[in-house]
Amino acid sequence: MTETPRPVIVPGSFDPVTNGHVDIIERASRLFDRVVVAVLVNPGKSPLFSLEERLLFLAGAVGRHPGVEVDSFQGLLVDYARRRDAAAVVRGLRRSSDFDYEAPMAQMNRHLAPGIETVFLVPSPAVAHISSTLVRDIVRHGGSIDGLVPDGVTTFLARRRESTTRQHV
Ligand code: PNS
């Protein structure tokens, strides 16, 4: 009898998902049979995109990739990982400053849940300059995010701008 493989979790705020995230998720799905992309619901933060929008963008970008599932979670990542019986957490590392942010989280997660590993993947140089923070800044200033995010995000924003403009005519 074959057992269902334990998933790995790719957690994040995904506000919004970028082509950098997609690169990491695709790399993870080539390495692992089951990948759960998990959006953090953080009541202390007011995201630019609602949880529903962030889930929709992710579903459009990676939801049809084999073995990839999109979900959300609240609270500690390790508690969610335990509930999902995950073997590991996967995070992207673009540069050394990412390591400074990621290493204490990985070590704290290991302290809390020694059985759950953190695996770091390095994205393609073509997308290594992309971050959700910079994308949000461009969106707030009305710039173009073509090529930085999956098409679903740009289409959504174009429609939203269109309907806002129509309302003001
Ligand atoms: O995309 P982000 O915002 O860099 O992702 C950060 C995330 C969601 C991975 C991290 O904030 C997280 O795991 N939050 C859940 C709460 C938690 O477990 N905190 C302790 C981490 S040591």
C-alpha cells in the first residue's frame, strides 16, 4: 500500500503573490510531491489585498500545478505545519539580507517543532529583484507591475482601475 506523501508548506503573506513566489513554488513542486501554499491571516496587519483576493491570485497562478494546493492559516506556522503533517517549510532566499530575516525564524520554528525542517530555495536571477513590498509601492503610486506578478493580478488591478474611473466620470 502506498502512503500519501507528507506535504511541504510554502508560507507567506503573498500580498500579492509575485513571479518570485511562483518561481519558488514551481521549484518546490518539482522537488516535492505535495506542496501547500499557505497564506498567513494576520489580524494585526492591514494588507493591500484581502485574503480572498490573495487566495484567488495564488489559485490562478499555481492552483493547477500538479501536487500544489492553496490554503490559509492563522497563528503559529509550526502549529499549522503539524496539523497538515508537513515534513518541511520551504522559503525563498534571494540574498544575504533574506538570510538574516529567515535564519532566526527557521531556528525558532525548529525550537518549537524540531521535527519540521526549513528548506531554502534560491530563485532565478530573473525574478530575484521582485518583492511584494516593492510591488505594493508601485501599485500605490499607479505604476505598472507587468512582468512582476502573475497575469491574474495585473488583470484584476486593471479591472479595478477601470471601474473606479467609471464611477468618477
Ligand atoms: O511573506 P512573509 O510576510 O515574509 O512571510 C512571513 C511568515 C508568514 C512566513 C511568518 O511571518 C510566519 O510564519 N508567521 C506566522 C506566525 C509565526 O509562526 N511566527 C513565529 C515565526 S518564528
